[in-house]
Amino acid sequence: MRRRTLSVATLAALVLPVVAGIGWLAVSGAPMAWVAVNSGALLLALALAVLLPMPQDARYVAALGAALIAALFATALAGTAVDGIRRWVNFGPINLHVGYLLLPVLAALAPSLSSGRAVALLVMALLATLLQPDRAASMALVAALAAFAHVRRDRASFIGLIIAIASASAAVVTPDPLAPVRWVEGVQSDAWQVTPIAGIALTAATLSPLFLLRHGGTAALPLASLLVTAGLMAFAGPYPSILIGFGAAPILGFGMALAALRDQREPA
């Protein structure tokens, strides 16, 4: 069993998109308080990535995963409601998107578990996002399960992917009633309209974790797939431009996910 360490490239997978987003927020006229929130979240996320202890024993990893699933379902049932949708919890003046805070951690933990346990956790997380509902998070989880199946190539992972695709298909035809908020949703598209160079840069920053996390090995592929798919969903509707747009939850979630990758062990 070996303890993983975080390379500069792996940390850059967090830093590059967030800094690109902070730069765009600053130059495009977003409230400076939002710039400060994202900047503070990045510093805290880096500290979490380096210092936050994560369980290594499979039993405790599975228990942590189950706790994350419980939090997702609790949010779907009793979280802060906006137009009947429950994706957030309030911490004083700050609303945190629970899915993007916890799902990156779950995607990073999954490769350290047996296929059966990992698939069960990821599929349960998908059901929680369908209950909220959160189409972008649901599609991101399908991508994470596809990446997991690509790595494991066993019966459990392929069955999990089939279940995920069938379950998430309902979300594709369900309209999302939320109106987009500038500097939160569709940030890449807004930048394209201002100047194509900015749009290209922010889109490339959204894609960057898929390439930079390759240095973390195949264990990082579900996490990279989840993050990139969630970010690209901003082109498909009123969904957050995670890491790029305003929002501390995905930044903090990515930091905790990197801590999970750092301490990850291969399944027995």
C-alpha cells in the first residue's frame, strides 16, 4: 500500500480554472465581494488539499461515503428551496451548493473501494441529485460512473453505468425552472459574447482538470470527468460554471477531493 502525494500539476488542476474565473469576474464587473469569496475559497481549498486528513481503511472510506450520501438526501428533503428545487444549505449569508461541495469528494474516494461499494455510492448519489433535482450534477455523476467503468472494466461498474444512464435519462427531459444568474451560470458563454478569446480561455480552463489530473493516475479519472462535465453543463442550460463562476462550494469540494486523492490506497 502506498501513500499518494500531490504533484504541482495536480494542484494546478484546481488553481488554473479558479484563477481564470477570478480574473474574469474581476475584469467583467462582478461584485468585488464575489471575487473575494472565490479567492478565499481557493486559499482554503489548497490548505484542505495539503492538510486535511482522509480515511485510508476501506471500511472508513465507505462510512464517509455513506455520510456524504445522507447529506445529499437531507439537502433534497430539507435544504434551502428555490422555486421548489433544493440544492443548497444556508450558512449565514452564504448559500452552499451541497452537491458540488460533496460530489467531488465522493468521486475521489470511489476508486479506493471495491467496484460494488463504489458503484452503490455513486448510484445513490445520482438518485439524490435526481430528487433535488439537479440535472447538471446528475450528468456529471453519469460521467464519473463512465470513467469508473473505463478504469475497472468489470461487471459491477458496467451495471452501475447502465443504471445511471437509465436513471438520468428522466432528467434530460425535465425542464429546469431556475433563471440563470450572471457570473454564476453560463459564464463561459457570456465571455464568448464579449470576446471569443475570453470564451476560449475560460472553456480551456474548464477542460484543464481532465488533462492536469492525469498526473494523479487512473484513480483521478472519475473526479476529472465529474468536474469537467459539470463545468461544460453551463453551456446546456442555467447551470453553474463551476470553478469559473462565483461559488465557493465546488472550489472547496475540489480541495477536499484532492486530499482524498492524496491519501488514497488501492482496494484490497
